[in-house]
Amino acid sequence: MKISGNALVSSIKIQVDSLARIAADMGVTLYHIKPHGALYNDAAKDEKLALLFLEAVEVYKNACRLYLPPGSVIAEKASGMGFSLEFEAFADRAYNDDLTLVSRSNPGAIIHEPEDVLQHMLNIIEHGKVKTLSGKMMPLNASTFCIHGDHENSVHIARYIYEDLKERGYVKKKGNGLSEQ
């Protein structure tokens, strides 16, 4: 998408401010912010784009954590600016050897089976490594995971993973409900 830096910053501010207002109206607090889609991938390696995104969300620096890819340009810049970060991995996506996501147009880019998604996550959680599409085990540090909601198994996958991780002790009782640890 061709858009000026000023227009991008303005658009992101409008979107995040609107979401924060909706959350407040519902009695919940916005906990985290992350760039989405192409912006996520491009800001991971493009310093100018990363800085534009961070400028747009800077007002939330003390209230929200940023979910960002580990080892990325945007994570480095955000950390230097004092943002709180969570490093994110993709539970249902395959990785290339350089730790970029395999293009959705390639076979094997999306992990469809709950058992395979769980194993993919457990490699990262327990060993700090991700198995790439080529079969290599590459270091990957992540504290939060994304499961895409745009394929037919996403709800089933999320339930399956939650129950298995709870059974393994990765989910603990907190307050009146369960929360991920």
C-alpha cells in the first residue's frame, strides 16, 4: 500500500485510539498492540517504517506492551525507546531458515493440524528453537504466540493447545479464571 509516513502515523493512531475507546466502553483495558500483516513483516526489517509505527503508538508506551518479532529492527528500536515488549512467534505458520515466515503461497506455510501446531510451539517453549520448513532447528525466543483465525481449524487448534498446555502446567489458576503464564 502506498501511503505517506504522516498518513500512516495518522491512520495507526486513529485505529489504536478507536480500539482503546471501544475497550474502555466495554470495561476492559487495552493490554497490547502489534502491527498487523504486511506492516508487521515490513517494520521487522525497515527502520523507517518501524520508527513511524512506534511514533504512532508512543502515547501507549506506559500502558501497553508491544508484540513484536524477536531479533527484528522494530523490536530493537522499541526497546531503545523504552517500550515494554513481548516477543511473538507464530504457532500455526512455518518458518524459513532466516526466521521469516514461509510465504502463504508456498506449500507447508500453514500448519493445519492441532498436534503439529502444539509440537511447533513446544519446541519454542521448551527448547527455544523452531523447526524450519527445511528441517533445521533455529534459535527463537518467544513469550507469546499468534494463532491465525483465518483458517478452518483455528478455534479447534486454540482449544486443543490451551487444554494441552494447561495439563502440562503452562497455564495456572489466577484470580477468578485461568491465564497463560
